[in-house]
Amino acid sequence: MATKFKAPRGTKDILPDEIAAWRFVEETFRALCACYGYREIRTPTFEDIGLFERTAGVTSDIVQKQMFAVLPYGVRHPASADERWVLRPEGTAPVARAVLEHGLLQQTPLVKVFYIAPIFRYERPQAGRLRQHHQCGVEAIGSSDPALDAEVIALGTAFLTQVGADRFTVQLNSIGCLNPDCRPRYREALFAFLRDHESALCTDCQRRMTQNPLRVLDCKEERCQAIVAQAPVTLDYLCADCRTHFDQVRRWLDKLGIAYALNGRLVRGLDYYTRTVFEFVHPDLGAQSTVLAGGRYDGLIAALGGEPTPGVGFGCGVERTLLARYANGRTLPSEPVIDAFVAVAAPEARGTAIALLFALRQAGVRADTDFLGRSLKAQMRFADKLGARFVLIVGDEEVRENTVTVRDMRQSEQWREPLPQVVDRIKWALQGQR
């Protein structure tokens, strides 16, 4: 019995009937990014593991248990110490690496880019959380202006609204900076609080508490969430500069009419975040309710060896965006696969039919024909299944008379058209349709 291969656990095939929704989301994102002045960037699917150890943080879940290693296959290709590769677990660090490597900040003081890319994380698969998922994101590197934070949030708001994934809540916070009177002060207060509840925390959080207590705020265990709900909030420990910055972000959002809810215990799961952090949460997605999230990362470029350079951005899960659309009852009308189908009514007419098929395609008409030797009746059924507006029938009589029988599947009308004119007639009719 032949082996039946399946997609790896935690991955999903995106089938032709689903592609229209994916294209709609991706094309909407591209168009919106262009309106905001962001240009597309593409980075490799795998990177040096050190990139994420240095940026995400060695105590983060991504580094400790969620990355896929990439190793050469076979004894003839042993891995070297210089080839410590992992599949991309998040999108921001690779973009920052590319900005530094190619000197983009020397070309323009503010780099604004977007990406659409697969992301890989070794997690327990469930609805809205796959081991390979897809993410669209933006990065604006080079400015600490609070208005830029608001712009990024506004872009995310416009995107989810335009694709029908609205009904979300924007949760907003500031986690401060690394100045001694800011986040380190909060970290001390949080550690003191957690120490009093250490025995009630899960095993992972007991470890996180000493390594990086902010990671406890990210825990999804119910018992830990109950404790965290009573923990100190970052907004009570901001330094004066971070307080001013956050107040200005909020004023810009108010001016733009963007509603938000303060969440003083919101932190992001990566160590490079500073100051503004945010999440877009949808009410109908269960445990994986965050559709879009991001924040400011003013220390990221410096952590990679560059000059201190501020930045802000977000990542948005395409799969979760689609789930939010479906939860909102948004669907796309079915899209015809082709515009015209060339049906062969007699074997001797096949040469003429194939020539007509390629003439239609060269004219920009989506067209196909039968390659299975089916009867004319079966070909007509197949054309209807493909959504063809027109069926062009070529048989012995049509070849003798240099004509084509045209059937309009929408109007249920049929007529003869001279072969030299049929392509232009079909193009004209389709242009009127569109």
C-alpha cells in the first residue's frame, strides 16, 4: 500500500477556493501601505539564530521553545559553527537586520517598509495558531515621534476595517524605557509582587519570575492570569519622558478618532519593545484573540550593532484576520475561474479550437478547453462549473463555414460569429461586463 503523505502537523494547505480571500487581504494591505508611504521588503525565510537570541531575548518563549532549526541534510553536508540557522519566528528582527546590512538609513533617515511573509513557531496547533502561519507587518525605523506610533496604529485600524475584520478593541500601554527610574523600577515592584505569589504560579512562570518577570504577564495559564490581574501596572512607574511620550501618543489617537482601552499590564513577548505597545483584540476568536499587535522598539537597531535608532511597527496574522472576517459574517462572492471555454464538438475541429484558445489568451481573456476527451454535453457542464460567461463551440460545420457558435451562459443566448471577429466580440462583451 502506497504511503499517504499529509501536510505536517500545524500547517495548512491554502486551496484554490480559498485564495480569493487571501488575495483580497494581501492586496488590501499592499494598497493601504502604499497610501501611507511604506514600501515592500522581503527577507530570507531562515536567519542566524543569534539574531533572535539578541533581539527577542534568551528568556523569551520564542528562543527557549518555539524555533525550528534548519540543518543541512546528509552526512556529506555537516553543519558548521557558522551555520546556526532557524526558520523566521517573527518579522521585525529580520527587517532590522536588513536595514542595517544594506545601509538603508544612510539612504533616507526614516525607513518605512512592509512585508507579507510566512512565520514559523513550534507551538501546540489550534484554531488561529499554526506552526506555519502568515503575517503582514509594517516597520518605521528612524523616528521617535509619537505621531508615528499613532500612524502605525491608524494603519492597522484602517486595514482590519477595510478587510471586514472590524469589531476589534485596541488595547494600549507603555512599558517604559530602560532608564533606572522607569522600567527597572517597575520590574522590581513586579518581582516583589510575584515573589509573594510564587507558589501559586505555574512552573514556567516560577522560572520566568527570576529571569524576566515581565514574561509572567504574558502567561496564558488561568491561575497565572488570575494573579497577574492584581499585579502592579507599568503606567504607574513611567519616567517623565516616557509619560510625556505616551500622553502624546494618546492625544494623536484622540485627534484621529481611534478608540482604545488602556491595559497597564499589556506587554509584548519580545524583549526589544520599549514605550508604546498595543494589541488589536477580536471578541470572537477565543484564546487566540489578538489579530494584530506591535509597539515601539527604540533599542533594537543598537542591539544589532547599529547606532541608537528608534522604531515602531506591528505584525498581523493573516489567518486570524480571515477568522475575524468569517466571525463577522463577511464572505466574498464566488469568482469565475475563466471567462470563456472553447468546446470541441468534433475531433477534426480540435486544431481550430486550440488556435482560438490561444488567441483568446493572447488578448487577455481567461480561457480554457477540454483535455479529457469529454462529450460536448459534459464540456458544457464543466464550463458552467468554472463560471465561464461564454462557451465557444467549434465543430465540423463551424470549421467549414469559418465561424464559431457562441453561447452566452448568463443570458442563455446562442449565435454564430465569424471566426476572425469572435475574439474582439468576446473582449468587448467582457469589458462591458466589468
